[in-house]
Amino acid sequence: MTYATSPTNTSRRAATYVDKILKGTKPADLPGEAAPPFEPVNHPKTAKAPGLTIPPSILLRADQVIQ
């Protein structure tokens, strides 16, 4: 199980900053942003390799389950 930010969301936010800088905004003038929310992601196949079982309650809380 991982608990991290979405790579897609992070890339989009970074692209917004790059776009503003390329359009002439000074990096020092850009506002700081809080990190995007963390998302739990479960990898049941990886957990089963050493014989672990992920409880259904954990799977239900995940934003994404990778099979």
C-alpha cells in the first residue's frame, strides 16, 4: 500500500508553473502551493506474493486498487 500524491495531478500542477514562467512571470512572483492531497493506493498482487492478505476494509478506503 502506498500513500502518496497522484503523479498525474503533480505533473499538471508543475506544467502550470512552467507555462507561467515561459510566459514571463518571475519564479519569485509565483505563489507557493500546498501539496495536493495524498491518496491511498493498494497493490493486492504485490501483497499476495509474500502471503499477506489485505483486509476488505482497507481495500474500500483506497482511491485506487491496482490488480
